[in-house]
Amino acid sequence: MENAVRKLFARLVRALPFSLQRHVLGVLGNPGLGLRLMNEELARLAERALAVQRPEPLPTVAKAVVTALRVIAPLNLATALRGETQVRALLAADPSLSDFEFLGRMARIADAMANADPGGRTTAPKIAVSLALRTERERVRLADMERQRQLVASNLLSLVELIHQDDVRAARDLLRKVAPGLADAQMGAGALAASILKALPDNLAQDPAASPLLSHRAFFIATVAVTTSHDFASTEKFAQHLLASGPSAFDPIRTSYVMVLEELLRTCGNPAGVDHPSPLRIAENSTRMQTDAERLLAPWRQSLGYRLVIDRETQTRAKAATAPRHLSAGKRVLVITNGNWFFLHEVIDALENMHGVQCRTFDFALAQESYELSPREAALPRSAETSAARTHGDSFDASLFKQLLAWADVIFVEWCEWAAVWLSDYLPSSKRLVVRLHSYEAFAPTPHFVNWANVDALVFVADHIMKFFNVQFSERLTHTTQTVIDNIRDLGAFQCDGEAHRDCVLGMLGYNNANKNPRMALEILRALRADDPRWKLRLLGPAWPEDAELGAHELEYKTAFFADLAAFDLTDAVQFVGEVPSHAVNRAMLDCGLILSCSEREGTHEAVVEGIASGCVPLIRNWPTSAAYDGARTVYAPLREFVFDSVEQAVATARAHGAPDAAARRAIAARGVAAFDQGATLPGLLDVLFPAPAARLEASRL
Amino acid sequence: MTRRPRIWCGFANKGTLDAARGDSIGEMRILKMLSCFADVYYNGVAVDRDCLCFGAGEQLTLPRDEFDLYYVRANNALFAQLPHPKICMAYPYDEEIFAMADGLVVTTDIWKHLLLTPARRPPFAEFFAKWYPDTFHTAKPIVQFKQAIDPSFAAIAASDQQRSAWRFKLTNTDVFGFYGRLDKSSLPYSIMQAAQSDSRVLLAFAGRIRSDLKAEQDIIARHVYLGQVPYQQMPQLIAATACTLAGESCDDDVLGSNKVLDSIGLGVPVICKRNPVRDEYLGADYLGLFDDTAHAAALLGAFLGDRKWRETLLAQTRAAATRNALADAAAYTAAEIESLFKAIGAR
């Protein structure tokens, strides 16, 4: 039962846009609480749902399910549904029900309906969509035409979503009930989706109230087309069709191309592809990209989407050429990130302590919250303002976000993701825009949509990431200064001791996913224990997620990990320590003698730095995604003798350095601190943020 | 030595109480306070102050054992079935339940006096009209369950890094925070009005924006809106806030305010409208209490521009925190319950 509930919960959360997922998880505080919420209600609600007299309450339930499973602003629709008589009656039983709980109930009722279906051939969403469509079709004949047309449109889009979620045949069956001619036509998924779009009322584009629907349709269409055809060319063709036929007020191209590009990166020259949310992070894909980028990216670079992106950059450069940039010499810095401040604490501390510098901060996730910017919407140049105007009148003009942007001289954007995309389009050229890219962004589609002509400086945290990035982007970075500056860390407070209990103890801080590759740690441990059974492995960090929360790739890896653990007879030699708060990392590392990095891909692997600063001997794999650039040996140049290319090398190094004395541990820690502490890295970052006048002049000439 | 009283407690129809909602949080704090001097049972399970939830099961069930006192809030059906002596919260008013009760529970001194002394009611007419019939009078004993700072709440705010992250979300400047229910009856309108005339003043809001706040959404958008923040993260958020704000409704004038206590417990000063409850918690001479919008504007200005004033306010905040310690509130409430037992001839 608990697994079913867990799946249901995960599915419901996944159905929400990113900003709401964060919101929901935040409201619930922790997944455990969420699960309990679901458990407590499930049986009772299912019973109630099954007891209702059909068909009377079903349309209401159906609409609610559509609402619950929709990607489009579910909370808004939930609010709208509260006006329905039957929903009101349901809510009257518990007036304090939150929107999320309400949606949860609806989803559970839907599942109960599905379970009750004697044929067992149809799913809750299908019943829901079918009923909702039928009901709304009937309502269209009634007086309130405009509003009802929107409802029809909304439900048709749900149908498109269904196609994505399930299979074309099921959708076609449903569609046959409402539009027989359309459903029986011989066409592929993309064309079918296009036909559904054509069934939308003609004047929908002119109706501001319908814009949320329109702004998502390209997303759905691209999703459908890509996931069903796995064919970049047909998707590209479809995107062109969208651009040609779409309403002028709506720019579908970038949201569509995010999906298109994700698919391109997924296959990445390998027709079979790998089912992974970030396919370029798979080592063999990234290696292919490193060696054959031109060919692999050719479809994208020949696409309409790419041309639009490049046109925009060309226009920005042309504008800069006719009106030379006058970058302010001011030192008002606005630091922006999207929810994750982890690597910024030391940076902001340093800025605050600099004479003449003022530092303010802004969380772009809050902009999405306040102005209804979804991550994908944020990719659209005008969306922040149009969306804000739609929901808050002219409040965006007076918004804190806009005020802070106007105030700042330098905008430092952490992570090269949607905030960087949005700001590269939005900011006037008088503002200095600096973007810091860590690692995963170089393997994601997002940087393809940045207007690089408006980015003054790009900071990488590792040399190999810069090299990999340039394989994909070098021709677009002519205007942008590129610098490698390691993460800014304060290692001054780290303690190191030489206690003997650390000897022959491998430590791995952060292990619970395929990228961290703890299976290799097991291989190393097995080899070490063949000669010396004292060797142990401490795995620190959050436990593996539940199976239901994992994608196929991660689940397969997790299963294999535990199979290895048993097969290698290492159960007693591996200790799962659990989560370690950041302030306790040093203490936890003092129980480990060696810090292990077996990852497929890393930018810097912070856990290794923290281990070294605690006196752990590092054992660092030459990360495969950057092996061609000797990534790990470059990042850990001062300790490169501890980088390995094979399990055998790792075992040999561990045997040689498994039990160093206290002086040796202190020496390793001292080398690490000298190389990786902020004393060594911060000046470089400050130079990028506040370039010397000559550098500014040079930049303005470009 | 007197035996610790055994008190059976229940709230609404919740078999288990956890910190999922504001009203449950308030009730859990009352139980924690009672457990300092009594053996408290929630839905039959002994309350452990260090636990994250109290009780067991989905629904309340009638106690099987005998207890010295039964305290129930918001569950009339259950209350009617309980043996005596039993007490209930003094709102909402319910003629039958009040008649059945051996005593009524309040959380503040002013509330107690208003129930006992009709002559004091006129300035609080709105509150009284909202919750009680015009002619309400009771001869029942009134017991004050004194509210206190919850030490476990303050203890959560341990991580500097999390606190810093909240400060960054608050744009890395001094922010006045209003966290909780965001609806027409709850917002600090005097402060919001005062803030409009001083561009230095930045407000932060957290909570769900209720549907009646269409007009205010524009104002909120000009400041920091954090969305809904989980209870477990509230201590860090409050600790990252320069100063917190509190509501101005008629309920705020009389009912208790955990919001104020949470803030001072974390050493964060409060600027709020003066009322008897805040006088009780903060002291009548507390610098952060204002009487009208002009006064509120002056306080905001002083907070941002007058370092000495701010230091004095911080010192007063620390002193107020000491006065509202859990042990003191428990001792006070223990005496109140002893008085109740004497008045009704129990134990």
C-alpha cells in the first residue's frame, strides 16, 4: 500500500510545474509527512468515491482530475473549481482543506475510479478527460460560448498531454468520441497533435484569458512529437509549422526547442539513446560530443530555432557596435541564483567586506513565484513582463526584482540556467553581466538559449568544464570573457588529526546516484579486502531514494549496487552513515582515512576538497566525461599523484597510502588548503566582477 | 509532596497532533507547557516534549483511565461525553458546552479580565461581538494557560548557513517580516501604509495569499514574497529577518500571539501595534509598540536609522524573552489549575 501511495504522491508532485513542486514539498516539509497525509485519507476517500452515484458526480470529479494532473497552473484551476456546486459540497466537509490537499483528494478519487472500472482497460485520467470533454462539448452549445470554448481548449490540451503520458491509440480512442473525423485520419503523433490544435477555437489567440493555454501548447506539442517520433527532423519541421501558424503574440519556438534539444542530446549520435534525464551526462554521450560536436550539433545548428537564437545575438552585437557600451565602474553587485545558494556564502561574505562594494541578492525562484514565471516561460524574452502584467497589473514595473536590477552595476548570476537566459535578454547593455557555470549546465540544453552577446564574463569552476563547453559554444562566445576560477571556500576552520582509527577507512561523501558510481567503490573495497580485511567503506550522505522515486536508469543502478554489495560479501564492511549537515562535514571526515571520488562526471567534487582539508588521502578517479582533458588531474593538480585511471591503480594507491602518520595527513591537508582555500581563489573572481578600467575598455570595444 | 496532576487533552478530532498547521502548533505548545508540571496525555498517549508529534491514531477516542482534568478544544461531541472535571477553550462560544464545562481556558490576561469584568469590554467591542453574545456572563472559573517561548522552536535555528540562505532570499538587507496568514483580517496595514512613504523599508511576506487580497497583491509584489515556508524552516527565516511584524486584527488585541513569542525567542525584535497582549509579553515600555500609522512610520525609520535606538530595542527584546520563558509560564499555569481545583472542589 505504501508503495502505491508513494507513487501516487510522486506522480502528483511531478505533474506540477517546478516552482509548485518546490512549493508543495516545502509546504509538506518532508516526504514522510506527505505520505502520511496521503495514507490517512486514501482509504476513506476511495470508499467515498466508489459510493457516489454515477453518473452525476463524475463530471465534477473528472474535471478535478484534469486539474490535478494538468501542468498548467493547477492551483489556479483548483481555485476556479471551488465554484462548482459539487466541489463546494465536497469542500464543505472540510473547509480548511488546502489547495494541495484538495488536488490530492481529486487524484485519489480518480485512482479509485480507475480501480472500480470493471474493464480495467482505461485509466483515471482517460475517464476524466473523456467525461470532461463530453460535458464541455455539450456545454459549448449553451449561452456562455467564450468561456466554454476555453474549457474545451483546456481539455483538448489535456488530451495532448495524455498522448504524451500514455499512447496514441488510447488518445485516438478518446478523440473518436468527440471528433470522429480527426481521430480516424491516418497520421502520426505530431500531426495528430497538430490537428488537435487546429480544433482549438480560432479566436482563442485574441483572448487574453486563454494565453496560459496557448503558452503551453508548444511545450506539449514538442513533447508529443519528440517522445513519439524520436526524430529531430520531423520535430524541427513541426516547430517551423508552429512558428508559421502560431498567434503573433506568442513565441513558441524556444520552449519547443528545449524539448527538441533535449532529445537531440539524448540520442547524441547514438540512435538507441539512453533513458536519462540529462543524456549528455552519460560518459559515452559526452565523449561523442567532445570528438564529433560539429556533426552531432548540425541538426540544431541548421534549425530554425538556432537561427532565431543567433539572429538575436547578432542584433545585440550590432546594437553594441552602433552604441558603444559604457559599462559602469560602480560596485553595486546583485547576486542572483535560482534557489541554490550553496556555493555563494563565501562570495557574498567577501563582497560585503570589500570597501566600497554594496551587495544585494535576489532569488530568481521567487520571481517565478511572484510573477508566475515557470522555468520554461522564463526562457521567453518578454514573459516576465507579460506574465506579470497578466497577473499583477503593472506591478512588475514597480517590483522589487526590477528595482534591484535597475540599482545594480554588476549582476552575478550563479548557474547558467534560466535566470541567465532571461537576464541575457532582459538586461540593458550598461549592466555588467557575469555568469558562473558549475558543471551540470554544460551538459544541459539551457546554455543554448542564452544571448551570449549580452554576457560580459563567464566563470567556470573547472578547466575541463570550460573546454567541454567550448566544444559546443566557442563560436558564440567571442564577446564573452572566459575564466576558470575554482569554487570559493573557507577551509580555514577545518581540523585535521592523525588518529589511527582512520587508517584503512575509505570515505565517500555523497554516493546515492549513478553519477557518483559507488559500485566502483565496492570494487576497490573488495580488492583491498582480499589482502587486508581491515579495510572498510563509510558512505556518507542522504540514503538512496525509494525505488518509486527513481527513473529507470537510476533504479537499475541502485539495484545493481545492492546486488554487488551482497555478491562481494561486503555487507559488514560498508557503513551507511546517513546525512551529514554541512557544519558537521569536517567532524565526519575525521573518521575516514581516504576520500574517494569514483564519479562519472564532476566539476570540482567538493566532498574531495573537504576530505583533503580534513587530512584524508584523496583517491580521485580521472572522471570519464572529462578524461580527454585530464579533468581531475587539472582540478587536483597539486595532488595529481592521487588521481587514478583504473580500479587497479586506485587499489595500489590506497595500499601505499592507507595508513599515513599524523605528519603526512597534515601535509596533505596543508597542500589542499593552500590550493583550494578562498585565499587562493577569491582574488580571481573579484577581478572578473570588477575588471580594471583597461579591461573594461577592452570589453566595450568588442 | 503533591502528586503531579494527570491531564487528558484533545483537539478537534485529531488522534495525532503534529506541526502541520498553525492551530495544531499552538495546541502542541500548550501541551508542552502543561507537561512541565503535569502528566499530560494526548488522546491517551503520554506527551513527550521532545517528540515531533503527540498522540496516536487518526481520531480522538474517549479515555479509558481516570484523569484529574480533561481539557478539550474544538470537539463538542467528545467534550459532552467526558467525565468531570473538564475545561474547554473560551472560544468559540457555545452555550451548551460552556454550561457543561467546569472552567474556561484563556491564553492571555486581558482575555480573562474581559470575560470576568463586563465593564472592561467596550474598547474590545469588535472582538466581543465576533465571539460572544452581547449579554455574555460567566461565573465559571477562568484558567489562563499562559503562552511561552517554545525552546524547541528556537533550537531549530542552529545552522548559520541556512540562516544566511534565508538572508539572501531576503535580498541581503534589513527586512521587516510578516509571516503567517495573509488575508484581509491579518495583514499589518499600518506598517504597509507607513512603508509606502519610506523607500528604505522593505517588507517580506510568507504564507498563502488568500483570495480576498487582490488589491494588496500589488503591494506584496513590491516587496519580498517568499511563498509558503514549512514550519521547520521558520526559525531560520525569522532569525534572518531584521525585525518581525504582527497582525492588527481585533483577535490580535485579545488572543495570544505565538508569532511575537517566536520572534523574541530568537532574539529578533518586533514592531507591532500596541495592545494589552503585547504589553503583557513585551512590557508596556517596549520601544517597538506603536499606536497609529504615523507612530509606526517613526519606528520603522528609527529602526533603520538610529543605531542606539535599535540596540535598546534589542536589549528590551532579550529581556522580554527572559520574562516569557517556558518554566515561568508553566509555574503560572500550575497555580491557575490549582486554583481551579480548589474552586470546584476537585482532587
